[in-house]
Amino acid sequence: MRRARDTLSTETELSELELILSKSRAAETFKNSVRRFCANGNAEHIRVEGFAPPIKALCVAPFGMEE
């Protein structure tokens, strides 16, 4: 079941991307690069530098600090 949900999510994201690209005034070569980047993780005309890993944070407040 999880795979079907992941596939549906990916298909939804791709259709949203196509909608955005269809409305974009960017050159077709750049639009194609965006499509390749989304599919493969790399493409000419697109460079991603650095990486911000996900973090978890814990808020510690004294008892009675409810808002």
C-alpha cells in the first residue's frame, strides 16, 4: 500500500510541475533541465550547492508556561 501512495504522490508532484512549467515563460531548454533534474537529481543549467540535513528540535519549557 505504501508503494501505491508513494507513486501517487510522485505522479501528483509531476503533474503539478508540468502545470507550473506550462505557465512559465522560461526557455524550453531550461524547462527540460528542470524535468531532468526532478527525474535524475542532476541536469545541466541547474546546480545545487550544499545540503541542509533535516533536524529535530525539542522545546523545553518549565511547567506552567502554557500560552
